[in-house]
Amino acid sequence: MPEIPASTVSPVMRLNSSLDDNPALHNLESGLMKAFKAAFSTTQTGQTFYQAEYERAAPALTDSGTLSSISADQNLRQGFAEIIGVLEELQQSGKTGLRFRLWRDGISLVGSALLLGTVAAAFFSSEHQEDVDFSIANNPFGNLAGEVGLIVLEGSKVLLTTSLSYPTLKRHHLTDEFVKRITVCVELLQACLDEHSAGEPAHSRLSSRPIRRRALQCMEKGRDISTVFTLINTTLTTVRLALLSIENLGSDAAPASWRGMLRLVQNVSDCTRAIFSTVGTFARNKLFGDDLTNCKMAIPAMRHGLSNANAASVLPRLKKMERLFSLCSTPLLIQIAKSAKLTRDYLNTPNESTQDVKDFLLRSGITYSAGDGGSFLHDKPPEDQWGQHFVDGAYVCAPLQLARVPYRATLGWQYQMSRLAELLSRR
């Protein structure tokens, strides 16, 4: 599906009065609305490990986040307007998350650069530079007050950056979940109108600027690189504390020198982490904006396309998509959407129940796992917030749980620390 130029999405296309005068067309719009309601309302159902983050970010959206206030057969214009409204709110949520991240990385970068500058000045101002070792980084001012001041600076930086981390994480997780789900749902719904458009990757059809997209995707990898530096910083903090303990036991000067060197390394690492984090988060937010804008333009274009659709063949397809969206997680939908053959097979195969959808997935070679309750299908066993996997009707321990538990504890700590920052941001 080519990107629809903004200039062609006129108010006439958005609210085409002729649609109200045609019962068949009204039924098609109602079917499209039901499909979108199913897609939006099951976004939360598909949450697994990050369900807590999703639920904490969701109140930022209005009640239309699930389109629960719209009747499937009435107020269609209002319903589609709400869909566009939710997409715009998601864009705003992404921007708010970016602002928190810019504050966090800015504080981290300035604090680390300030400390490095202080230590560098102490090195160069020493009268006997040939005798200076890295221990000077522990106390570049040469007095107790200065040493305590730098420790307070580092501690304050940690507390501030911790309090500003979670607001970005939860908002960008919420936005990412909606973006992925609504994008693939738009792809599949478009296939109901034109099955020849199916089978291409979603973003190649929803975006006419692939070079820009690839560049942003490369920049987004900065988030992964910043995570590596975060782990390095955590390790260095532990080693520095161990060296401080050894030093207090009355050992020689070697631990002090090593501790000073690691302080420098850690702050250089933190500066690097902040830069990569900023670049990666900025790129991710741009990708959110591009995808949501494309969806906003594609939805009214699909409505306009209903005027030329064969209601007898399209309406049953819309009902099939509604059922698919109600039952399948986003990764399962993506597996279907990326294959033209699978999409056609699903649209052309009779399916009137949950079991019919399960049978289709099995015939297509798509593995799935039923979640708690058995009705919603995931691409792999879903996990709870502590990393336990839902298998055979119960949550069981999994190998990754050893890593998930401390990470969940960290997220809980960040959430509590973020309360004040969230409160101040609303003033």
C-alpha cells in the first residue's frame, strides 16, 4: 500500500457523507470499525513481562484507548475520529518519553563531564606531575570537603537519572506496542480490500522514504549500545566499592590508584552511554511518529476505498480479521501479514470459531501458545512480570527467570523513584 500524501486526505475523504446513505457501505464501515476495536482492545491482552509498564502508562490515554465508548453500529464517524485521536495521543506520549530521556541523559552527561574536567584540572595543576598517579581522581581538591562533594555529586547524579529512567521506558513501551499492532492490522485490513497488496513488509508499504527509515533504524541501535555501557557502569561501581573496602583495611596505595582510574573510566563510559542513549531514543521516537502518521493517513484512505468495494466479499473478510485480531498476539499477526500466501489462505478459508483460527495456524506451520484463560494466542509461552512462563495451564519457572527477577526489582525501584519526577512534570 503506497503512502497516501497528506494533501489527498481531505475532509471529504475523512467524513464522506455519501457513506451514510448507503446501507451496504454503512455495514462495511461498521465491519472496519469492529476490526479496529478488536485490535485496540487486545493490545493490553497481549502484554506479558512488561504488563505493569503498559498499565502504568495507559492512563495517559483517554478512555478511547480501547474505543470502548463507541458502539460498533452507530457513531461511526465519531469512532474513526477517536482512532485518529488515540494515534495522536500516542505520538504525544512518545514525545513526552523523549523529553524525560533528554533530561536524564543531559544530567548524566553534564555531571560526568564536570567530574572529568575537575580531575583533569587537578592533574595539570600538580607541581610534580611525574609523581601523580590515578589516586588523585579520588580527591582532586586535596581536602575532605572536596572528596565528599564529588561523592555527593556522583550519588545525586545516580538518583536523578534513576528517577528519570522509568517515565521514558513505560511510555515508549506503550507506544511501541500500539504502533506494531496497529501497523500490522492496517496491513491485514488493506488486504481485505486488495489482497494483492499483502505479503510485503509493513514498513516498506507504509513508508515512501526507505532511506530515512533505514538511517533511523541504524541510529536506534544506539539504545542497545547504551545498555552495554550501563552494564559496564554497574560493574565498575561494584569494583570501586570493593577497592574502597580494601583501601580502608589499611592496604598499600595500589587500591586507591585503581579506584581513581576506574572513576575516570566510569565517567567516560557514562558520557558515552548518555550520547548513544540520546541518539537511539531520538531515532526511536522519530520512527514512532512516522509509523503513526502513516497509519493516520491509511485509515481514512481505507474508508474511502470502501466506496468501491464489493460488500458481499469484503464484509466477511473484515469479520475474519476482527476474529483474528481478537485472538492473536502481534507477533502472530506479523507472521501472517508478511506472507502473501498466508494472508490469502486465511481470507479464503472459512473460520467461524477460535478453533478454526487455531487449526489455520497449525496448518500454516505457525506455532502458538495459549495464554492464561486459553482464548488469547501468543507466539511463545507468555511470561509474567517475574519471568515465569505459562505452560500447561500454570506459570512455571524458566531459565531466564534468574535474570528477570533482578531486572524486575530494578524496574520496581525505578518506578518508585520516578513518582516525584512524574508529579513535577504535571505541574
